[in-house]
Amino acid sequence: MIDLKFLRENPDVVRESQRTRGEDPGLVDELLAADSARREAIKSADELRAEQKSLGKKIGQASPEDRPALLQGSQDLKNRVKAAEEAQKNAEEQVNSLQMRLSNVVEGAPAGGEDDFVVLEHVGHPTEFDFEPKDHLELGESLGLIDMKRGTKVGGARFYYLTGAGALLQLGMLTLAAQKATAAGFQLMIPPVLVRPEIMSGTGFLGDHAEEIYYLERDDLYLVGTSEVALAGYHKDEIIDLSQGPLKYAGWSSCFRREAGSYGKDTRGILRVHQFDKLEMFVYCAPEDAQAQHQALLDMERDMLAAVEVPYRIIDVAGGDLGASAARKFDTEAWIPTQNTYRELTSTSNCTTFQGRRLQTRYRDAQGKPQTVATLNGTLATTRWLVAILENNQQADGSVIVPEALRPFVGQDILKPKK
């Protein structure tokens, strides 16, 4: 939710942000007009309440013969106050409705859509083979790591089993991520995967991408697509203590996405599925610390990607491809040899005060005054990483070298095809 004071003082900045996102800048003017009407309604109601208070004093001091006329005037004034308060309530609801529709203000992201990102850095070189490489599903099936057929039989399309060393590979990867996060000062959490509507809405996920989310109508609960949602709601309606620095959490959970509108796209294997596991970092900090924390999250992702030994690049995501809550987002994309392209493995977003304002999460500044907190998130490991690990570490005989950092968890140096 955007800060109304910032909107009043910087309307052109917000309009330009809307254009950068490919969204309607006219919404800015609608909100400004609604905010003006709200402030006028508040002023009118305050004046009438003051008049009502003054009249109450006069009635108390009036003579018996003057009191009936004053009482009649008091009743009329009471009705006017009631009408003014109703008008104020409606005006505030209109402002809140428009605020909830307006996306966060973009900070430094390039303009454009999904294909207009800017590559910031390449790490490693695209893997080359002197043989025809297999894709991750062919490798996963021949090595006994992935069972898509039975996953489809049990759960339908885009469900799967991770079996044997495949399960160990994922558990090892997530455990390594949890260890790295804990060593960096993150508190490890296993959060709820079902959340209330106000939590899902508060994080900004019920806008244009609401169709991606599983909703349990009977229980009025949503399945999360990332533990960011539950971690953002953890301190809802609280004033948190940031006197010792940012609060940092790492959530390990299963995640669920409907993948609405993606039929026929990336349907092979486990690249785009309905259920996966993820270790997500989440930070609460003072707004002036948010940019530094964003870089720190990106550095955590760099460290984890180095551990699993895959080549990747870092991109600055364009405004039109940002979620509603993100002011800026960096993605890391690993090289996928059989697709001859890079695919997203992690993202880290600076959400500034957007989520904090919607969820009423605050902290006290140096003067002890409550201020809205900034929030950030970043992926440290997820099921999709197995795609890049398998494809980049395969050998001509169909085996896959296990990255050294994961060998203690998997118990093998090399995964060999099942006979």
C-alpha cells in the first residue's frame, strides 16, 4: 500500500512508476481525488462534532425556558454529525480500495515487460558437452530420482514423486540452505501453508495474479505459493523491535501454485509444477536499510548457487514483470543445457514499506515514534534447482556428478543409471 503523503508530494513519480509497470497512471489521479474528498469529509465531521460539543455546554447552562429550543437544535445537529461520519467512513473506504489497487512505486527497475530485463552479471560459462545431453526428466527417470507417471496418476498433471537419491538431493539442498541462512543470522521457521485472506491480500498477492493461488472456499483459506506470505503476516498489527538491526527469518515450506494460463508451457518434468518445496528468506528492516539488505539477500543467493555448481546470470527485472508489492527485483537464472537458455532459480525483491503498511507492521525510530517497516524476500533453494543441477552435472554415460557440498546429504559422489 502506497504512502498517501508520498503520493501527494510526488504524484509524477507515482505516475511514471505506473507507466514503467505498464499499468494505468490515471489511478494516481483517482486516488488523489479520493484522498482530497476524504480529508474534506474528515474536516466537515470534525467541525460538526466540535459544534455539537459546544452546544452541549450551552444546553447545560441554559435556563428552563431556553432549553427546549436548544434540545431541538441538538437533535438536528446529531443527525448532521451522523451523516457526516457516514460520509467520512465512505470516503475512507474509497481511499483504501484505491490504495489496495495501486502497485508499489518502482525504484530503479528498467521499463518494459518480461523480455525487457537487464543482465547485470554472468557467473560461470554455459556448460558444453561433447555428447548429446539428456534433459532433467530423462536423467531423473533413468537415475531413479523422479517419477512423473505415478505423480500424475495420484495428483494429476504437473505432480511428481522425488524418489530415493532424488529426495535426498532436495532435502540436502534445502538443509544446506537452512544451515547457510542460520549461520547468517536468519531464524529458521516452518510456517503455515494455509493463510487467511487478509494475510494473502496484505502481501499483495490477490491482485492480477490471484488466479495463480489455490483457494479453499469452504474454509476461506489460501494455500501459499511462497512462505513469504506467512512470514510477512508473522508480525501483522505489531510494533517490532529493530534496535539491534533487521529481523531475519528463513521459512522452509511446501508451496502451491495453480499455474493458471501456462498450459502447454514448460509442462515436461519439474520446471513448472503445482507443488514444490522452498527455503525463503524474509527481512524486516528500517526503510533506509532496505537497499543494503536487498544486496545482502542477493549475495546469499550467490553463495548458495556457487555451492551447487551451476552457471547462472543475474538480471534486473523490468517494471512490467514485477509483482505488485516489489519496488525492485533481481532474479538469478541458471543455464539449462537442453533448452539452450537461462531459467529462473531465485528472485529477491525489495518491497519497501508496501507490505508493512498493508499489514500494519511498524517499528520505533530513534525518537521512539512508530514508523512503517520495510520488507524484503529472497529464495535460497527450491525444487526447480534440481533441473539445473542434473543437467549441468551429467556425464556421457548418463550418470550425474553430485555437487561436493551436497554429497554428505546424498551419500554418493556420483548418481548412476538404474539397471
